[in-house]
Amino acid sequence: MTLSGARLQQIARETAASPDHASHGRPFAPHLDVWKVRSKVFLIVTGDLAGGLKPEKP
């Protein structure tokens, strides 16, 4: 199975949102999605559409 970069990012976002106590924000820059669990960063994903990456709809 081959995944596009955009699809891989979408799966990462969906997975990151699923744990208990997960929170989402953009504390570093408007184009960086950051997920934390209990105040610990565990995923940073770019949302920079200028780079040609945009989330796919499920």
C-alpha cells in the first residue's frame, strides 16, 4: 500500500486526536499542528499548504 504525504499526515492527525487527554494547538506557528498528551508534545505536523500538502477528506 502506498500513501501520499497528505494522506499520511491525515492519518497521523486522526490517530493523534484519539488518545485520552490529547490536546491540539498551534503554539509555535500558525502552520504547525501540535498534539500533546498531559503537556508533552508527541506530534507536530505541518499544515503549510504552500508546500503542496493539504489534508485529505476521509
